[in-house]
Amino acid sequence: MLKRKKHERPQRLSAGDMTLMQMLWQRGAVSLSEAHRAMCELQGDVGYTTVQTRLDRLVAKQAVRKSAERPARYDAVLKPEEVSRPMMSLLLERVSGAVPLVAHLVNDPSVSAADLKEMRRLIQEAEKNQARK
């Protein structure tokens, strides 16, 4: 299996890929049948071969590792932050910077008080880091 170089950006992952990755991050290594059951729990009736194809594509993207044992087990290679960082950078580009994104987040009713508190902490930490530069 090819090793991803540190400076290589991971390929973009689709919404379906992300659902599978999140399932793998939560459950750890799973067989194809376990992945299929988990995806059916998350998304309703999903075809077995659909899950197999998506997992094989994630293996090809080097986001998931497939074991040699039988039945094969699939495990996430990429960490959540390795996937989210490039996606967030792309989002920032598309919404014309951080301010519109933060404005949306702080006004979104689904954002909890705990989330807002954590955002405040992160902003204060970033301000301290900026002052040191």
C-alpha cells in the first residue's frame, strides 16, 4: 500500500465518503458486513455493494486501509482533522473569508451556548498567538 507523504493534500471526500469516515472514526475497524449494517442504521436502506464500492474508493484515495485478513477489515487512515482542515479552507475561500462564516455560526440557532463558549476561547487563544508574532 502506498504511503501518503506528509505534504500531500488528501483528495476531497464526498458527503457519502464523509459518512463512512465518521462511522469508521466512531467504530474503528469494521468488516464490510459491519459497515453495511452501520450505514443502514445511519441512512436507511443502503445497498451492500454501494457500501463496498464506497469503501474501495476510500481505499484508493488512501483514506481507508483494507486488511489482508478474511473477512477484510476497513479502518480509517486519515484522522478527522486531516479531512476537516482542507474542507474548512475551501469553505473559507468560498464564503469570502472567516468573518461571514463566524457571523453565520454565531447566529445559527443550532449552535449551543457551549459551542459559543468554545469559539470565544479559541478566538482569545488566536488573539494571543497573533500578539506574539
